[in-house]
Amino acid sequence: MFCLNCGEAIPDGSRVCPKCGANFVEEQSQETVIYASQKTEEAVPPPTTEKKPFTKKLVYILGAVALVFVIVLIVTGVQKSNLQKDLQKEWMDTDGTILRVLEFDDGKVEYRLETGYAWMDTTLFKGKYKVVSGKKVKIDSFGSGYQTYTVKFNDEKSVMTIIPAVTSADSSEKWYNLH
């Protein structure tokens, strides 16, 4: 037998627990003692664990991540489209009597000098460009590979700053749209 108070094994015929001193006779008269070997398990099916809350949480989390991803794609696409639209103009700068023109059109970029005399006008390079983000463009000006440039506009979109400069070794250059 085991003591109901402390769980200690009680020798047969003993009326008091040797460990805690609980009176076994009184407890025996009040309660039925069940020995460990006598316990029978009832045929109760094991509790079913519901996986639905976890599955629902996972679906909500994946849905939220997908929604954020779609929003980022849309915002990036809109920014790229806006930059593409803003670039497709004739951007000019004057260097004394020579008009420098940087023209973006349908994935192509052209840098030329205009003097006022058609026979003296010169195209210095033609290349390709692609918009990679809302403020960055890659230009392949001499067929030697794309270089990334940061493009900034003023509020009216009439002044464009390119960092680093496309047409010189300067750290940046400004172009103006007169139209």
C-alpha cells in the first residue's frame, strides 16, 4: 500500500505512515484505497489536438506576406513607370554657344551637341537604358556594360540631376527641360 498523504510505501499491517505519520486506519475507513496495480484505465479516446487554429494563423500570415509583396511590386512598378515617363524628354544644358542634349526615348539614350548649324551637330554616344527603380536607371553608353545612375528631379520636374555624371567625370550633372 501507499500513503495517500505523502505517497510513501506502507508496510503491510502498519497503521501509521513511517514517513509523514498519517494515520492509515482512519483514512482507510473514510476512503477506499486504490493500489497502483489496481488502477484501470477507462477506454477514453485520446484528446484530439485541433490543428485548425495553427493552420488558420499560417494562412493569415502567408496571406499578409503575399499582400505586402504585391503592394511592394505595385509601388515599385508605379515608381519605375513614373521615372520612365519623366525621363522621356529632351534634357538640355548649355556650354557657351553649344547646346548639350541628353535624350531618353524607348529604352535608348542619346547624347549629342547642337551648335545651331546642322552640319556641326554631333552625336557623342547612343546607348541603351533601363529603369531599375523609382530613382535609379542603368545606362550602357558605350557598349561596355550597364552603369547605375541615381536620378533626382526638382518639384516641377524641369531640372534633373544625375549622380554620377553621364557625360563627364564629375560627381553629378544637371539637365534642364525647357518644354
